[in-house]
Amino acid sequence: MKKIFMLLSTAVLVVLSACGEGSESSGELDKIVFADAGWDSIRVHNSIAQKIVEEGYGYETEVTPGSTAATFQGLTEGDINVYMEVWTDNIKEIYNEAIDAGEIEKVSVNFDDNVQGLYVPTYVIEGDEERGIEPMAPDLKTVEDLKNYPELFADPAEPEKGRLINAPSGWAVAEAITQKMDTYGLNDTFVNFMPGSDAAIVASMTDAIKAGEAWVGYYWSPTAVTAKYDLTLLQEPEFDQEIWEKTKGTEFPPNDVVVAVHKDMPDQAPKVVDFLSNYETTSKLTEEALKYMEENQASPEEAAIWWMGEHEDIWTGWVSEDVAKKVKDSMK
């Protein structure tokens, strides 16, 4: 009886070993979950990575939408596996805490040539002769200068004040813009308006530009908007870490936009993590996909396929030849 039990135990071990050998998709993860924190560039990068993960590595994928805070918490807790665009300096404290605690791992820098801050259409400062628009605020150079022009950006609900379009309230950067308004003395003359979404910011800006009207608000690059329109980033003092931490009264800090994964991913899907560790683009490359979305009214998924077709030399360098072939075959 003892011999029979030992033989059965050995057989079970052999079967379990065979099932786990050389098959990543039979490991702990059946599905890889990506974060959608609410803007188009992260959706495009999700779609590129999803295509490669699904077709090249055989995983199912899913996207979990939510605010920056909610999706990042999901990453730290393992409900989300991959975050394709962590704007590290926008959430510096919680990002560093998660890294130090070993809850997440940074696997690559997606891009680091981005900018963000308060923009106006360039014609507000310089005019646009072709459109018959005279300069509205030729001396407007800095964020602090805005307090001289509240009537130019009049808020519909409080016309005696200007309207400054902040980021949506769920975004970490909204707090920084709010503090900047206080630091630069804008609260007496401007309404701190927080729209409900990125789409609402874009609609507000686009409507103003089409009408040739003044507009001021938060935005960032890379985006389809910054690729399409002539915008001017209002100046702030050069970044200083000490001042930034106290008052936010400088330009935004340099911001590595990284690809991060939950701490268990390297064990759960090592080949996918190897791929993600090679994932690297630029703001310019990202804006190409976003501009394609804008001009063709395309979805992020459609823009991703177009981008991969245009830049096969880039993404095939992130993966093995075998994986690249599988992905390319799926796109025929």
C-alpha cells in the first residue's frame, strides 16, 4: 500500500511539473490587467502593449479605468498588473512609497521628454494675421502675469473673474495647479475650474480656438492637442526642488513617465516583463499616434495598429523574433 501511495505521489509531481514547464500562460496569471487613468496616450500605449501581449504571449488582457489615485492603488494591491504611463513626479510621494515598500517595480522609462503646465493659444499673445486676430495680451509671458488679464479669460458664471481650466479633480496634478494659483496670487481674480475629464478640457480649448477666443488652462505633451494646435506654455521660475515642495512656485519638475508592474508580475509572467522592460518611446512618437487618432477619428486601438505598422522597426526590437512574427501575422 505504501509503495502504491509513493508511486501515485511521484506521478502527480511529474504531471504538475510537466504542466508548468515552458508554458507561461499556464502560470498564476490567466489575464493581464492594464490601468487606464483617463487620458489618450496611456490608452494608446495600453493598446500597443495589449496587442503584443495577446498575440505574442497568448494572454488575455483587460483594462481597468479610474482616476490616477484609484488605478495606482489597484497596481499596488495587485488588482492591476501593468501601468504603462506612471507620471512619477505628479505622484512622487505615493510612487516612491510603493517602490520603497516593494509593492511595485519600475521596469522601463516609456518617455522622459514631456512638458506640462498652463497653456494659452499662441494667438492670444502674438495674434494671427491670417485669421484677422489681433494680439490680445502681448505682454503675457508668465503664469503670474495672468492676474493682469482676468477680463480676457472671463468666467461665464463669474464674469468679473477669469476662468483657469485646471485638471480634473481626480488627477494628482490638479492639487499642484490649485497650489500654484495661490502661490501666484490668482485666486482673487480667477476661478479655479476643474472639468470632469480630459475630453472636457479638450472641448473647452477647441471651442475657444475655433472661435478665436482667449483660453488658459492645464495641459501637457505628448497629446494630439499639442501636436495639432499652436499653443504657448506660460513661463514659471526654473524648477527648484525646495521651492516646489513648499509652494509649487516653479515650473513642473522633470517627469520620467515609466512603465511599472505589480511586484508579483516578474514571477507570474517573466517573459511579458522582459518585453515591458524594453518598452521605450518618445513624446514625438506618442504624439504621432495621438495625431492620427484626432485626424481620423480613430480609437486608441486603431491608432495603436497604425503606429505599429509605421514603426515596426521600433516595437519588434522590444521582443524576440518569434514573438514579433506572431504579432505581425495577426496584423495581416
